Amino acid sequence: MTKPRPFEPDTRMRPMLDEIRQQDRHGVVGPGDNPVGHHAFLSLDPEAGITGRFASRPGQIIELELQPALGAKPRWQGLHLPLGPVDLTDSAALGLIARSLAPLSMTTRICLRSGVGDEVIDVFMPRLMVSYDQPSLHHDLIEPAAMPQLPKRADWRDMILFFRPGPVKLTVLDLRLFLV
């Protein structure tokens, strides 16, 4: 059996999430990129006139409320979590565990974005994260060997939570990544 490798030497994700979990920060957001914590940011379609707010309270990742302009359908709205240049060469899997909560059921697509030179490659986790009015647990993983389009080495990587194209009210209670 493959012994899990420590995640911290490959990325700044764990320290970033630990810092976000400890912060008491809130603010308003608008179209474009919006910093929400230690290197993390919301990217919101500038043509959709999205406004809203975020809050990070001790012990959770982020609470979001996003509202597109009347009649607008956002092409994207996502939470970007920079991972650094995670090397997947000898990895069997990159996994994610998330706990979330939403007053109305909603889905979120989770993507691993890799930058190699001028090229950007998106690989989506196979399952949708579904959030409910009770805390729910989502787990998913990608197997680098089974995904030839996924570069094993990259200059940088982001984990992105892409929210549905419309109003969003969601709390990400916890988020963990693992590499084995």
C-alpha cells in the first residue's frame, strides 16, 4: 500500500487553509477578482454584475452570498485556492474532502487548474459537490495516471470551486486535500 506523502512540502494549500480557518474576516465583493483570504480569491464574471459578501469566521473556510445583476447569467463564479506547483509524478491520487451547508440545495463543480508555460489545463473532479440545509460531506479524487490530459508537473495549480450560474448562498465549513 502506498504511504501518504506529506502535503505541505508540495504546496502552500494547508497553511493557507489553516490561516483562513483562523481568520475573522468579512467584506463585500463585486465583478472581477476579489481577495478573500491568504492568497485565496473569488473570480466573478465581470459582465454579470455580481455583488455580494463573504465572511470567514474562526473554524470555517468561507460563507458566501453572491447575486448577479437582474437578468444576468454568470459565465463563471469561482473560489480559487492556489496550490503552488504540486508535483503529481509519483502520486496515485489527489483527493478532496469538503463539508458544506446551503439553505437551498445547490451543486458546485470542483476543478484542478494547472498552468504549464502559457497553457492552462482544467481537470474537473468526477463528482459534483452537493450542499444541503444540513452540513454535508463531499469526497472526491482524481487519479493522475488515468488522466493523460492532466500534467504531472506544472508551474502552478489552483483548486477552484465553481458555483452554479445564479444566486449563491453557501458556507464551506471545512476543506481538506490529500495526496497519496
